[in-house]
Amino acid sequence: MVRLKSTPTRLSLSVDVETELSHCLITSFDDDGPMQLEHSQVPCEMKAVVTTGIGGYDKLELMRVSVPVPGPGEVVLKVLAAGVNNTDINTRLGWYSHSVTQGTGGTVVAERHDGGWQGATPFPIIQGADCCGQIVSMGANCDKNRLGQRVLVRPCMRKDGFDRMDHMWMGSDFDGSFAQYVKVPENETFTVRSAWSDAQLATIPCAYGTAENMVHRAGVEAGMRVLVPGASGGVGSALVQLCNRRGAEIFAVTAASKRDAISRIGAHHVLSREDDLLGLLGPESIDVVIDNVAGRAFDMMLKLLRRGGRYVSSGAIAGPIVSLDMRVMYLKDITLIGCTAWDEPVFRNLIGYVERDQIRPLLAKTYPLDQIIWAQKDFQEKRHIGKFVLIPL
């Protein structure tokens, strides 16, 4: 959880903040005790957007807080760019509470104590699941040769190993990247050798990791017919690219105004949300549905699946409560797959795809960190394709 100063300094959001911070030397440790790293200066304090509780934009406060100090096996990153995701907004709104039945565009009306991914969110917290950063300090038992490297952080961390589904998420269970610095386990940082910009790399971790995990779990292979509702969002547009690189035939669903753009990133067939999918595609015409939309269309998705087909999901932006005819599921031998905890190969796969230019970033727009409210408002308009990214001040 974010450690606030005894009298935390609140700064205005959406303004130009130019106040200089004093600097102090950060100490690194080896097995023999503390060791001073040469030429390693980071601030004693940093600017961070702190989410103080469940509610509206008033719960986002730009503050001065202490820069985290790395413990054994931990590194501190200078945040170069941080992506914006649905979960940032959903967590602030308490959408994950079981009392919520509407889609992710709903308005908060009351405090929800179970509104986080795993129950109560540990407010105050610095959110942000996407981080492209530079390693600037480290604790004991870390590889000092990695100092200065540009890395991506794997935000879904399986701290008890990959044989269990227990997990922690950066920005939801502990402080994330909506700050100038962030502390993470060294083994969750992955060096990237790519000509992509910091902002382009910051589009990858949460959306593409979530998408790759679903594609991996579903066993998508060449020749499969895959349906992707919500194809213009961060996860949806990643799914189109990731299924394409596996040789699948992709049926994407999006707004009519975005059809051409979704075709350009690799969808073979693009349908509008208003189309009669069952009438156009026919029953039992799809091998895999990868769906983060859910809502009223869920029942139709199962009718589209062939016998033995797979329905995969990690979200429900159109609504979490769905109608399920159990007979359709069991008589057609359909497999339902829920995805939150990432499997071991997922993030390493993504790093390889980036370095080999097998996928491309879909960077819609960048904002200074102090304009997070504008970024989230624009995000909620759903007029963009791909990702919004915050750049620390």
C-alpha cells in the first residue's frame, strides 16, 4: 500500500506541476551488507496519483509520497509510461462487488467493501497495471547487471508458483505504475529489446497479457474459427492480432465506425454490433468464442459454438449477469473457461512477439500523468481503438 507522508502534499490534477524534488542516494544491498550504487540518484519523494477510495474522479488525488525502497529480491523502476485499463476505473467504482449487476459503464451509488478483484481494495492505493520502466535501484539478491535496463512488468504475479491459481495484481493488490517510481519483484520484470517507444511498450502488459492467456487456455490453433466480440478495445484488438499470428480465422464484432480499422489489424470478417450474428454465421459455426463483453448476448454465443467448442472470458463489460441454458452447454459438450491468473508461458511469449515484431502496438493517445481524469473520461467514451497511455511528469 502507498506510504503517505504524515502530511501528504496534494497537487492539482490536470495542471502543469514544475516543483523540483530534492534528491537522495538510494542504497542497494549485496550478501555482505549495504552497498552504495555509483551515479544512482532518485528522489526521496515522487508524484503519484493516489486512489483514496471507491467513488468518482474526486477519489483520484495527485500527491507527493515517499519513493519506495527495495527489499531483497526487489527493484525500483522509474516509470517511463503507464497504460490505462478498464480495471483502473472498475476498481475505483467498486464494480467487482457482487452487488453490482450492470455493465462497466455504471455509476457508483454507495460504498462497496467487496469491490476489488479479491475482495476489499487496499485503499489508499496507487493504481496502474501497465508499466514500461527503467531499473534504477535494487535490493539484495538481484542481478546488478540489470541496472539501467528498460523493462516491462508482468502485472499478474503468481507468488505461490504456477501450480496454484493464487495471484496478485499490480495496481489492484499493491501499488502500481500511476507514479514516477514503482517497486516490484525483480523476477516480474522482463527486459525488452525493441525499437518501440516507451508509450508503445506500455500498451502491452495488461491487455495483451490477458488476451494471450485466453488464447493459450483456449488452445487456439491454425484453421480454427474464432469469434471476438468487443474487438476494438485493448484486449479485443490484442486478441485479433494474437489469434491471427496462430493462423486462426477471425470473426470480429465492433462498432460500424471501426470496422475498417479492425480489418487492418488482421480480422478476416468484421461484423457490427447490430448484426444478427446467429443469422449471418449460423448455429454451431464457431470453434472458440473469446468474449469480454458478456451481457445479453451470452446465450447467443453458446448457440454459435460447435459441439465441443470453447467459450473463454476474462471480463463482462456489457454486464456480469447472464442467462445460461444448461442444456445448451452440456448437450453440446461446451467448455467454459474463466481466465484471471496468467499461465507461466504467457508473458515470455509476449516479449518474444514484441522483439520479433509479430504484433504491433495500438497506441491511441498519450496524456501527462496529471491528466489522468481526462484520460479516463476519454476512455469511457469508447471512441478509440487500442490503448491510452500516461506519461509521468
